[in-house]
Amino acid sequence: MVEQHNRITQSTITGPVLQARDIGTVVIGDARPAHPPLTSWADLPAVDEDLHDLLDVQQDAFDTLPYRLLDITPPELSQIYVQQRIRANAPGQDPDDAPIAERVLSATEALDTESHVVITGEPGAGKSTLGQMYVQRICAYWLGKVRMAPPLREPVLPVRIPARALAADSSWSELVAAGVRQVLGGMLATPPDPALFARRTLGARWLVFVDGLDEIIDTGTRERVIRTIVARMRRGTDHRIVVTTRPLPRSEMAMFDRVGAQIYAIQPFGVLELEEFARAWFRAQDSITAQDRATDFIRQVRDGRLREIVRNPLLATIAAITFTLSPDRELPRSMTSLYARFMDHLLTDNANGRRTVAELAASREPRRAELVRWVDERRVELIEHLARHVLESEGSLAESARKWVTDHHDGEPAGWAEDLLTVLTSSGILVRIEGDLRFLHHSFAEFLAARSHAQEIDPEFTELDRWISRATWEAQRGFAIFTFLLWGRENKIDRVIERLLDGDANSVAVAGRLLTGDIPVAEEVAAPVLNRLVDLLIGAGLDRAPASECREIGRVLAGIGMHEWIAEGRLRLLRDDARIAMPIRVESAIVLGRLGWAGAVGWLEDLAAEVEPQHVEHIVLGLIDLVPDGRDRAERLLLAAGYGAEYALTLTVATMLLTIERGPAAADLVRDLVRRMRTDTSLGHRMPVQAVTTTAPLRTMDSWFDHRPNWDDLVRVARGSHCPAEARWAAEHALACSDDHDAVAEAIKVLVEHDVESAFAAAATRKPSIVAEVMDHFTSPHREQLAQRCLRETTETSDSRIRVQAAKVLSAAGIELEAVSGLSHASILDLAASLAGQPTATMRALAEAAMADATCTWYTFRRAASILAPLPDGARLVVEQAKRHGPKHQLQAIIALAQAEREAEVHDVVDLLIEEPTSVQYVWETVITLHAKRWREVRDRLVDSAIRSERSWETHDMANMAHALHLVGRRAEAIDQAWRALRRSLVSSPTSDYWMKQPVSVLIEVAGTGCAVAVTAELIRADVTVSHRMVVADWFTEQGLLPSAVELWEDVVAHHGHYVEQGVAAARKLVATGHADVAARAVAAALAEAGRSKAAVAGLRALEAWIGAW
């Protein structure tokens, strides 16, 4: 027998090889030692040279305003940083709809959660600075430069990258490494190795701050980046991600919500934070004069219209710089003027950057020196060009700058491109990143781009509607307002204000923000805006809880810089009329306090003793807005109301204390509450309404907005107050409430922190909806076991959301998608998309299978088309499959193809639709997509095709088509279509209130608010149902169209038939909005009408007495 050998040949190592039975780990290259998960800052291991370099550079590298160019002492970030508050939004909740009862907490508390985090905020709110500050603090702690309390509970390694860096087609670790190179560039000794970011390092998770998601202009690119982020959020156990962004469209925010990310809104400076910032700023400039300078600065911003503006941290900093440069000159009165003066300091005054340019020119040979001077002379024009570029495209700024120069200058000498970047960065507005440029702050680009646009817009402002559309989207609102005000310096701003006033509530708020005092506006133009804003405040405070909308409108009113006496007179009347709805009275007092009424604080404190709990919270937030010691006053007020009170009231007060960041006081109340409840022998499994030891009214909470506080609220508040024993005690009681979903889920989340096995046992016996909510709080293998139970005990038809959530858990644990049985095509596609940032081969196969299914729904078709359209040959497949389906599916194909920039294929699908009449149901959404792409030809072809099928339309189809026609600029047709939709609804008398409100809202949108009077007359003449009249009236109040709402309520009071409760409701709304006399007249007129039955007369007499009692 011939002996066989394993042998290596043709190598530097030769000879026989013995094969080991078991080889544990093979490492090629340098092996990084394995470390167990790091759980304590006390156990930080030593860092190697590369990691030390990364931490050290990050600790020193952060963006600052160009202080040195302005001869201002550059303060350290740690010296002037003021800890900001952030508001938590409930799961699935739009940030704009967050109630004031949601907890307000510090950034540290938010980052100390186990969840991934999304922080939203307006431009300049401090989102980027927050990330920079935590990166700096954490790096300093790793490097041993500080030994105070650790910055966060978990020892993590921080890194901060721009969101735009995640747009490339690379792995997660490669994308992070590229982002680090963009930010830190040449400051690093060596480029970071992508492998460093692939998993935990030294046992520590990576805390990845992703900054500026909103700055990605292209929606398709931004959505792709979001998918990359949420994929890592779902799959990554070695990374925690914090995204900072301006508010994004609801559909995009929902992607974060679906993977369990916690969404927060950063809060503006209050009075106390502003004073703290001012003292720190001027102490950094000159400790001797700091107190006097800070006091003078605070006086100027508190007494003028800057009070609301400097609640924004960036604007507070710019105001402080402006005051430092010109202490004897009054500060600008508006945000636009503040930016204008700051830009003048940098671009046109003799800032130190000019010396840089002079030195550069002197050191260059003549041709290069001439080009340096030529660029410097045109730096304002060039930087404005770059500002427009950054808002309109995703390309390189450095490349755009070079192209601008070559387009405007002949013959560039060698080395000129480097000189160009030096000149541009010497302005202080632009900074370098890895051979490219970026604006120091996105709002600087917005201001400069607006200034450029304002110079080009014609005196008639022919594209005003497009700019108004921009102004109503929060992410572009500041840019549009800058443009309006800068254009108005040379033109009549009246045209813009009057058009805005003809729009919805958002448009009116924008009109209010144009009354800054910078530009003269006649009283007859300003008065309708101010009155409509007050009407909006009234509508927001009437039956619409909580008071967040009231407060938002109040901020607009408080920022008015001219003719404010018009609003002040009405606000005083609202404040002093006891019949007015309480949120309206409270906010009126707060606005008057912001406008200078010295008695506001005392009035609010006196009122707090008389009102219900939800109004106390509104008052408390007003106190904090008005005076530096507002939180102290609020705490005293709340503790007086909460100690020893009815259980639910005490719990409510503790919640309010958490909202105003008075955690220790909340903890005292929670401990006192639980102590009382433990000794209450009558205590059952349900939280009692009343404490037996008090004489509080039994039904204290009848007036509460949504529900009486229960065990889950106590669990949540105890946990938030850092009372673990009380939280666990409440959790044990909550588990007895097997019928209370929220209570059980909240209890299990608490028990996980104390006893995982007990928590798992409790979760394993609960219904799948509860299991799905809590399973992410467990670790493996408990999490996967709970997910498997969800799949076993649910069906696709009734519980698809739960099944997808469970499948995500199992797939993330390594189970192949194909092995997850029982899911529909739509669910599988949602699952696949959530687990990958970029389309995979598996996703493509799933999408193709879904589209080929003859039973594929339009939603599934659109989901599949969105996956395929960006892929090579994917667009062709979408068109081919669209041919096999009907018009609804074809419209979804158009949307997916348009988002993928496949214009030719869009035309192909539109050709299919034109062959036969098109269902209009989804046309308007498709038109919106095409309009955003500015593909006018194909858009108009689609609209014309849909119009041909008008005979088959329902009323809502007509309203949707009116909306589409208006969007594409065919206003006359849109108005005609909207009127016909309304008149058809008046004849058909729709069963649902929505189908009456829809044509009304569309008509007002396309024809303007001026037609509200005619609409009201039509509704009354047609004698539509009481319910229809009431729902339209409520919609009118939401839009600030109070006179039309009053007219409809008056008609309901007089003509409500046997719906007595609706007559009372209309009368109550009239009284609560200050129109009691109208209600009384309506009843009197109805009683004077002949032919009323005895029962009707009796009902009117009772209503008359009720109104008289007020």
C-alpha cells in the first residue's frame, strides 16, 4: 500500500503536513485580542496607537464659528455648552403631534437608554453640537484626561460621521471609515481601518453619531441612507446609532419608528438656559467685564423681538458675537437681519480672513497672485453660487467652485485649485473636508442662497406658489422665509403676505413670521394676519388637547415685530373672559407676558390653584418660558398640589415634575405615593381613583384628556424617577391586570431589568401583541423564543405586523428569510427591506416573485417595484410586469420608477394608462411624485388621461383630481373641479363626515380662504346634516377661519332637530370662543320662528337657560 501524505509544494514552506483533528481559530495577519463586552468605565483597557490617535483627534476636532477671523477669543465648547432638553415622542407619533405631557429629559438620559436614537430639531437647535460635545467628553474619558463622573452609563467608543457618507455602495464598516476620513481627514496619522468599526473594539460598542440626514437633498438618496441606518439598527449589536436631523417627512421618520428607535425633539433655550449661556460666553471673552456685558446682552434680547429668536442656540451665539463686535450698537431685530449683519462681518468687513488672502497673493508668482485677487473680489458671488449648489444637488462643492472659476476666468495657472480652496475657507463660512468643502452650518448656505435667489426673482414673484410650498415644509421653511424677507427689501412684501393669508394654517404662521419689523408693512395688510393668528390660537385651544398647538401659535404671535397692539387687545379680552376655554386663556396670558406684560407670572400662579391638572401643566411651561426661576416656581406649585392628594392626581403631578426636569422632586412624590398605597387595605389589582385618606372629589380625573392614570403610568413614572423598588412593586400589580395591554407591557419591561427569568415567564403567557412589544427588551435566546411563539400563534391575515416583527428578530439571529413561513409577499418584502441597506439578490428574487403573482396587491406591487427600479435591468422588469396588471398597479410603478430617476420607463407606463381611462384614485399621489421631479410633460399626459374617465368618478375622485390640477398649475380647472365635487357631495349627502370635509378642504386649498364664506352659505342652504355642519366648522377653526365656523355653529344652535347634544356642543363652542352673544341671538331667533313643536321649544328654552348661566 502506498502511504499518502498531505504535502505543500511551490512555497517557501515545503514538505509533509499533518492535519489536526480540530483547529479552533485561524488568524491571518495581526490578531486583535478578544475582549468580553465592556460593562464598566472602571475597567477601561489600554488603547493601541491607532485607536489613541482616533480618540485624540476627535477630542480636539469640532466645528466652531470663525471666532479668530472676527478677533474674538474662541471659547472652548465645554465652557459655553449649555445642556439642552429633549422631548420624547411616543412610538408611532409624529414629532409635531407630541403632547406636552410627554416627558422632557436631558440628552444624557436619552443616550443612556439601550435603544437607538433619532434627535430632531430646527436649524441651529444644537443637534450637531450635542453630538460633538458627547464625542469630545467620551474621548477625553478614554484618554484619561478627565476623571469626573463618566459621560454615559455604558462605556462606549464614539465616532461622528456625516449622513452623506452612508450613501455609497459599501459595507457598514467601510462607510463609517469613509465618514471618519471626511470629518477628520489629514488630522489622523493614518486612515482608519474599516475593520475597526465592523464590531466591538476592546469590548466596547461603537456609539455612532450620524449627523445632517436632512442635508441630503435627493429624496431617493436620503431614503437609501435611512435604509442603511435602520438595517444596522436592526442587525447590529455592536453599534448604537444616534441620528441628528431636521424633522423629515412622516414616511421617512416611520422607518426609524418601525425598528424601535427612540425619537426625540431637541428643545429650544428657556430663559434660564439663555442666561447661563450668556454668562459663560462673556466670561470666556473677559472675566472682569463679563457680568455687566452679560446683563446688557440679556436686557437687549429680552426686551426686543429677539427674545424668541435667541431661544435657538446658534442664533444666540451669533447674537453674542454681534454684540461682542459692536457693544454700543443695538442688536438686529430679526433672524434675517442678524444673519445679514453676521455675514457682513465675515464677507464684506475687514475680517482677519482678508489678511490670509493678502499674504497668499504676496507669496505667489504673478499669474497665481492675480487669480487669488480675482477670486477674492468675487468671493461673495462665488460663495452664494456654492450655497445654491448645496441646496439643489449632491455634487462636490470644490468641483463646483472650480467649474465656476473656469466658466468666468480665462487661463488658470498651475496650483490655482489649491489657492481657490484657501481663499474660500478664509471667509470662515466654508471649511475643508478631505479635499472638498462644506458650509460650516447648513443655515449659512440657506441664507446666502436665499440672498442670491432674492436678487433674481422678478417683482411679480411669478413662482410664488412654489416658494410657498417650500415654506410649508419644515425642513425648507427657514430658507423660504429668508428668501421672502430679502426679496421684500426691494419689493412689496404685501404680495407674499396676502397670498400666504389665502392658505392654510401653516401658511398663515409663515405670514406671521414675515412681520418682523425689518420691512414696513401697512396696518391694513398686517391686521388680517394678526387676527387670523389669534383665531388659530382660539381654534387650537378649543377641544384640541393638549396645548402644544396653542403654544406653537403663541410663539409666532410673540415674535411679531409690528402692529402687535392689534393682537394684544384681543388677547387681553380672551385672557379675562372666564367663559373662554382655559387653554386659550392661559396661552393668551403667556403671549402677553412675552410681549412685555409684567403681571403675567403672578396671574398664571394665581390661576393654577383654580384649574384642572392638564391646564396646570400648560401654566407650568409658561412660567418656565417667562422667568429664569420658572422651574423653581413650577416645582413649588406642583409639590403643593401633589403631596397627600388623590392617587391619580399625585401621579399626574409627578409626571409634570419629570417634564420640567425636576427628577428628585418627582421621586419624592413617587415614594410618598407608593408608601400610601402600600398601606391602603382597599387596594385592588386596579389602581384606585381615590385615596381613602383624603376628601378629594371621587371623579377627579373625569376631565382628563384620554384615560385615568393606571398601573402602567405608575411603573413608567417610577422608572423615570429612578425609584427601582417602587417601579418593581407597581410592575407586580400591573401584571395582575391581564386585560390591560399597556400596563402588562410596561411591567415586563421593568422586570427584565431586575429578574430576566421572571419577566420571560410573564411574557411567555401573554397574548402575541404584548409579546411583540416587549421581546426586543430581552436578549438571546429569550428574544428568539418569544418571536417563535408570535409566529406560531398568529395568522398573516389578522396579525401581519406582529409576524413581520417576529420574523425580523429570527432573521437577525441568522434564520434565512425563505425559512420564515406563513408570510405574504408584502410582509416578506417589508422584512427583507428592513434587514438590508442595499437591495440583495434575495430581495430581488422576492420582488420579482411578488410582482409575477396575479393576486399581488397594489401595495405589494409598489414595494416590489421600489426594490427593482434602481437595479440594472430592474426598471425594464417593472414595466413588463406593469403591463400584466391594471391601472392601480401601473400608477404604483410610475411612483417607484420616478423615485429611481427612470424617466424613460415612466413614459412607457404612462403610455399604458393612456390606452384606456385611468382610475383617478391614486393619480394625485403619482402627480405629486412627478411634479417633485419636474417632469412636466409626462405629468400633464397623466392628468389629461385621468380627466377622460371623469364620468366614472366618485366625489372623492373629483376632489383628488382638483388637488392634482392645482398642483400642476391649472388653477382655474382645479377650482371648477373642486366646486363640482362639493356640490355633488351636497346632493348625495355622504354618510361619512370625512367625505363632506374632504371637498371643502380641497376647495379652500385650490381657491383660497376667500371662498369660505360662499362654502358656508352653500352648506346652510343645502341643509346638510348637523354632523356635517359641525365637522366642517371644526375644520374651519383648525385653519383659523373662525368667522365661518361661528356662522355654522350659530346655524346648528338654531337648527339641530332632535340632536340636542349637537346644539349644546355648538353653543358651548360659541361661548368658549367668546361668542356667547351669538349663541343667545341664535336661540332667540329660533324661538321666534313659527311652527316649532312643543318638544323643540322646550329644548331651545333649556339651551337658552344654559347659555344664560354663563
